[in-house]
Amino acid sequence: MPRKLFNSRLIFIAIVITALFAREIALEHGPSYLRPGMKLSAFVTNAGDGTVSIVDLVGLNVRAAVPVGPAPSGARAHPTRKEIWGVSTDGGFVWVLDAASASVATKIPVGAAPYALDFSPDGSRAYVAASGANSLVAIDCATRQIVAHARTGKRPWLARMTPDGKSVVVANHDDSTLQVFDAGSLALRATIPTAPGPAQILIMPDSGTAYAAATGTNQISVVDLVAGTLLTNLPLPGKAGAMFLKPDGGELYVTVPEAHALVIINAATHDLADSILLGSTPALGAMDENTATLYVSDSGANRVVPVDVTYRTTGSPIPAGENPGACALDGASPHDLLLVVDQSSNDLAVIRVRTQSLITMVPVGNSPKDVAVLLY
């Protein structure tokens, strides 16, 4: 066989093998559930430069960096619209980012120092507490106008909607109270005392009970939202980091960074049921309801720890960059990707859920804080 023909055949075979290899890599990295024309993106708020980085989760790169305002946080995907909503804490407004055009659609003034927002179950309204103005506002998501306003206690940290869509619960940090407002009119229904400095709220699926994690003491307050009373203050081995609910609603999981632990609370009896040592500084995370796996970011050990909440066992830690914090799962069912914000290395860790392995690190903006995911 002539050498030239032999070399041509080798080159052709090499090209075919390379193409097949590239296709397999693309299939491995690209979510298989995406239809032609659909996009899957992560939206990362960058507190240091006032932008949102839009990360293409198929190409694994930053598609755009959109200025949204000073100290952005609280990024949430709208339940029905192709939008990401968040707040500018220093600017005192809500920003709405249109995913398709990668641009800010509007900014809605809500008062000084908002930290987070929440949506009604049907996505028709957004609720925001302004801690610097001692106020709560309801926003019509279609018209983007404020349609209701209420006074709160001192320094309302955040507002959370009950699953039945009937009430809004506000944690007043300096008053050490939870307040319950009517979702439609924002009329005050109840003011309930809690442990000092409530900062986080988790509401049970039946909308009858709420848990408020305190920053001023090592306690979690259990509140009856229907009766408007405090049921008990549960002691913790340290201050709470974040709270998660078991998919069946039977247990509550609380990270306690200074105790290096995950505390388990029986949701029926409101008793401490167990505690699991997780590592250095377990704080934030995300719950995979399909597999009953809680992924907890350990900021001190630069890793994510998977916890099987059914058997209360931990899996092998997954490397996740420097100072991992906020986590989010993609929109697939079952989930395909876990996303972790790396606050010190300014990137987004992308982890394959199926293999529980790190795929890549995508550089984002300065001091990333929150991440939201949208399939559109």
C-alpha cells in the first residue's frame, strides 16, 4: 500500500475517533433532557462588583455579566416567568433580570436594606422585607408595581410565604419576633415572640408550623402559625447555619458550623433526634428530594459532603473550590448537576450528581454570594 494512502487512512481514522470522543464528552457534560433551543443557566450574584454572572451549564462558560446594582443578593428564579429576581441591599431595590435578553428589565424601589425576597406559590406576587425601613411590600409580578405595604417590627430580616399561599411570615431580628401577615392585604394577623435575633425561617408543608433560627443565641424557635404562639425554643450546640426539610417532612436538618455538625430535629415532636459530625465548617447546602440526599458545603475544608438523610450516613467528600457556600441543584428530575458558589476563589463549582464528582470550576465575578438556576 502506498505510504501516502496509508497516512490518509490514519488521519481519517484519527479524525473519526476524535469526533466520537468529543461527542461522548458533550453528552456527558450536556444535560440529556434539554430539547433543541432550550437553555440551562446558573445566575450567580457577585457582591463585590454588583453583577450577575450568567453561566451556560451546557457549554460550562460565562455567557454574560450583567450589572444589577450594589450588593446584589437573594437571587431567585421566578416560578412561571423566564426571569431571575433579586435585591440590591445597598441600593434598596428589587431587580428583575430577563433571562432571554440577559438584561435588567426593571428595578423596583422597596426601602432600605432588603436582603431577600419570596414568591407566592403561583408566582403572581413577590414579597420583600426592607430591614432598614421596617417595612414589608407586596409586588405584582406582571405589572411590577407595589400593590400592598405594611409596617413590621425592627429590622425585618426576611419574609417567607406559607405553602398554602395565605400568609407571609416575617422575622424581625431586633424585636425577636415573627409576624404573620395576610398575603393579600398584608394586614397583621399575629406577633409571636422568639429566641433572640431570628434570621431564618422554615415553614412546614401544612403551613401550620414554622422554625426560626436565631443569631443571638444557640436556639431554634418552633412557632404555631395558626394559634400565633411560641411552642418551644430548642437548644443547639452552636448557632444555626441553615435549615433543610426531609422530603417526607418528618425531619428538620440544621447545620451548626461551630460544632462541625448537622443536627436532626423530629418535626412531629419538636425534639432533637440526632447529630452527625460533618467536618470543619458545614454551613449551607441543597436538598435533592429525588434521592433524599443533602449536599452540605464545608467552607473550612473546601468540599461538599453528601448526606443520605434516610440512613443518616455521609458519603465521600467532593472537592468544591475555596470557601464553598451557597448551593443549588439544576432543574432536571432526577437532578444532573449540583452548583456551588466559591466565595474566595470567585468561581462556580459544577458537580455531577450521578457520580458525585467535580466536573469543572467556572470563573465568575468578584465575591460571589448566591446562585439560582433557570431552564428556559
